[in-house]
Amino acid sequence: MNENKTAQEARIADRGRYSDGRTRQIAVADDDGTPLLVIEPITVGALEWQPADNSADSPIRLSRFAFLHRDGADMVLSTPRSRVTAVIRDERVAAFIAGLGVARRPTTLAALSRLSAEACLRLADALRAVHLVTGAEPDCEEDDTIPQTWEFHDLLFHERSRRPRSGAINEPPRFGIVPEHQEPEWDLQAGELALPAVDLRAVAAADPPYGQVVLSRESHRDYSGPELALKQLAVLLARSLGPIERDALPGTGTDIMWSRPYASAGALFETDVVVIAHRVTGLAQGAYLYRPGAHALRPLEGDPASIDGLLFDASQATAAGIQRPQALLVMAARFPDLAIKYDGIAYSLMLKNAGWIQAAIQGAATAMGLGSVPIGTGDAVAFERATGLDRYRHGSTGEIAISVPRVQPS
């Protein structure tokens, strides 16, 4: 270890340790012992930190990936570059951090933060050791390590969703509630539209071979074909999303469980599909929630202009010009149903679930000779306006456009 690192470790002397000597936390105090900052790991295990190979008072600046937020009663500085949080214990630290929007030597922030020069050096050393601040030179470690193509939100989502916050995937649910596997709701409710019945065994028997379906899959972006028949929509929804009876898992206390044609985290199936109908025979343009158990559509009340906006956005996203797809199927996740079980990775799982549903729908559409194209973007606010569904409790996570080709495959 070089002299700079040795000096830095000496300045950050108040480090909590495990019995085997591994670092548990880094605590930084003012000259009089007043707590300033505590850096702790957010996952199980020792704190990962590395004293920077810089001179003590070299210019630093805040990492482009650092962010300040509230966690309970604490103000916390975090970064996706490290699995740590820096808990601010003194408001003067916030002033110190605010001064690092531009490159500065730590000691020059003493007046702004009302801290001593030595305290500023201790803060700089601790923050630099966990990548919350970086060097100010053009070829600094951060710019050399992280490609410029990484944006803040992308790296944060990537790093935080690959491993749970606790580090233990199978620990008890975060709210102490164990979600139960729900049996589908079979009864048709008032105001719902019963879809034409579908004999899935007969449909499957008439399908082309699976290998042929896989090889035939393509994204279809031409929406100028005929209307989508209500029967076609019913078959597509039933075979992609309909409940399937399976043997129950051991220890569940039941003989059967209801699954779906696609995978879902925890077998909770928290994602619904909303049909945004445009040109569907016998179905007025609007938004409809598909209920797989009842095989029915529940009309949703929302803003008609927002419904057309969703269809137009789908056209723009698929380079279809002004043509709207015959129907747009939107995945709508009941966020609390999954987040109540999975800590730190719930939204990541919801997006994976949306992807599996898109794959199931596109495979079924291909087998039926329908056109389909998954869409890589969407508007959660417009979806809320179009459907009346609360985007924080039942918001959109994915879309796929459905169409009828002008020439049906032979």
C-alpha cells in the first residue's frame, strides 16, 4: 500500500469491523467527535471499499451516478457503483456535498460547509473510497471504468436489480405477509363482455408444429389489413393468458394450482392485460381489462383522447406512420401484489414477467397467422388517463401491437 493510501486509512480511523477483521462500516467524525457520516453496506457481508490512489487534497467532484434521497428519517447518499449507502449525520455534510457539483479541492469547502479542513479531508477520503466522488481529471477512474453510454438511471436499475437489497433471496417477505396463490375469478360480472368460447385443445391440435412457429416469428408493422375479428381476439387471449390447471407444489396444502401459459415470479401472476381496441369487429374503440378466469372483457372508463394517443404512440414506436394497430395489448402490473414479497427486485421481475407475456402472445399470434410486434416503450401516464387505473398500483409495464396481415400466410 502506498503512502497516500496509508494516510487515508489513518484519517478514516473509526471503522466498525467484524470479528474476522473485515470492514463493517466507515464512520467519519468531526474534530470534536461529532458524527458526520456513516457508510454501510446495503447487502449482507463486509463493506467493499478501496482507499483512492490520489493525493489527499487533490480536486474531486461528485460522481455522475451519485444521488441523494430520504430513507426513513435519514438522508442517504448512494451510487450504483458501490453496494453502500452513506448516511448523513450532520447537515454540514450536505453543504460539503453540494459544493462538489464542480471540481474542488476538499479543503476549499471548509468555509462553505463550516467544517475544518481536516474534517473535509476525512469526508473526501471516505466518499472517494466507495466511488461517491471521483477525481476531476479528464481521464479519471470513473470515466475510464464506466463507458459513457451508461446513463444514471440505467446503471442504477441494472446494479440494484441484479441482487436483492438484503442479499438473501429467500428470506421472509419484507412486510411479513406471505402472498397466496389466487384461484382465478370465474364468474362474469355485471357490465362485462363475455368473449366467444374457445376450445384450447382443438386450437392446439390445429396449430402448425412448434418449430415452424418459432422459425416463422417476425415483427409485423403493417396495420392496413382487415379488422381483427372478436373471435380471433378471444382465441389469442385465451391461449396466451388463460388459466391452466397443474399439480400443486409440495407443502401448499392443496392438490391443484392454477398457472398460466407463461412463467411468473413466485407464480403470483400479478400482471393483467388491457386490450386497447381500435379496429376489432363488434368491439367499440376503448380500453378493456381481460379477465382470464371468466374469459371476459371489463370496460374501463378513461379519456378517449388518451386511448387514441396510446394507439398513435404504438404506430410511431413501430414506424407505421399514421396507421393504428387493430389492437394494442398492454401489460398492467398490480405492483403491490409482487412487491410485497420481493425486496429490491420487484420491478425488475415485473418487467421480466411482461417480456414472458409478450413472448407468449407473439407465439400464439404467429401460430394463428396474426401480425404482432412487441413495443419497446410506453407511456404510463397516458395509460392511466386512458384506463382510469392508478399507475402506482396497476400501471403499464409493456405493450404488444396486434394486426391482421393483408395477405394471410398460406
